[in-house]
Amino acid sequence: MISKKCFVSLLTFSLTLLVCFASMHFMQLFTVSKYTGVITGLVISILTFILLLKFKKYKFYNHLVIFTNAIASGLAISSLFVYLGAFPRISHTAILFAVLVALFYLYNLFCNLSFFKKHYILCIIIFCVLIIVGFLTGFILANSLISILACLCVIPFISFLSTIITSAKNKTHHMKNIAFCSFSALIIVSIVVLVIISQGESLDGLTGETISFNNAKQLKDPYSYKNTKMN
């Protein structure tokens, strides 16, 4: 059993990740510049933000922003693989999707423990550090395209996970927090991709699916909107 707030974060993260991966692989069908995806993604997100500012009082606003940012994130990530000259296999992407959703759900279960409620900041930091170390270890050992995607996905994973410990008065407030975090994840992912494709000449050693890097005020109730459990 997980709280309604955790369930909303889990569901939103899952759908966002699914749309992100779909838009990333969609770009695989075309021959484009390495900058096309990341620039298009940022433009779409900026235009959506500007055009929808006057509609933010409507309930659909946050949902649409999250959906748009998911597409934009996938487009941005696609630029990295266009630069590398190869995309991860869809089957590998599906496995990564399942692993990330499972990890997110696992933390939601941990949120029921009194220790996690009492030391929520410490717990989420330790959990995220373990995820980062695990994915970086996978990258070092596997040295593959899917391990690169996994490392990038740590950004939205941590961003969405943080919404669990962010105070929210109700579902609308919680969705607003998630929308804000989706923007943050998109911006960070886009910056990372831009830095790599513009300055990361060390990635040029791609062979098949293998690449190498040469250098590579706190609220007392963090779980407001948590009491109603989902059956």
C-alpha cells in the first residue's frame, strides 16, 4: 500500500518516462543534425510555457506541461544518440523503463516506514546516491548505449522522486510541484546533452554499442496529502 500522493508521483513519472522514451526512439526514424532534437525540445517547452501562462488556472495546465516536457526531454536525449551515431535497442530501453519504475515504487513503499518519515531528507539522499552509484558502476562495467541512457534518466528520476517529500495541500498543488520538477529535469538534461555534443569529443570512440570517456526551511510534515491510501 502506498499513499495517494506517492501513487500520483509514481503514475506521473511512469507516463512521463514512457512518453520520453517514445519521442526519443521516434527521432531514430529520421536523419537529423545532432542539435535538432535538443533545440526542438527546448523550443517546444518554451513556447508551451509562454502560451499556457494565461491558462494556468485551469486544471489541465499542469498535466499538459508535464506531457509536453516529457516529449521535449525525449527529443533532447535523442540528440546525444544522433551524435553517437546509434540508439539503444528498444528492448533494452523497455528493461530500463521497468527498472526505473520499480525503483521508484520501491521508495514509495519505504515511505510507509516511520524512519523514512522522520528522516525523510537523509533517506532520499542516501537512496538517490545509491541509484547514482549503481548506474555509474553499470556504465563503467557495461560501457554501452543503454548505460548512458540510464545515467541521463537519473536526472528526471531524482526530480520526480523529490516531489514525494515536497509539501502539497492537495492533488492540484502536488501536480503543480510535479510540473515544476519536470521543467527542472528538462533543463538539466538539455544542458548535459548540449555540453556533451558540443564539447565531448571523447565520445567519438563509439564502436558498435560501446563507447568510452577519456575523462569522464524544512516543513515538519513532508508527507502532507499522504493519509488516503490507494486500494
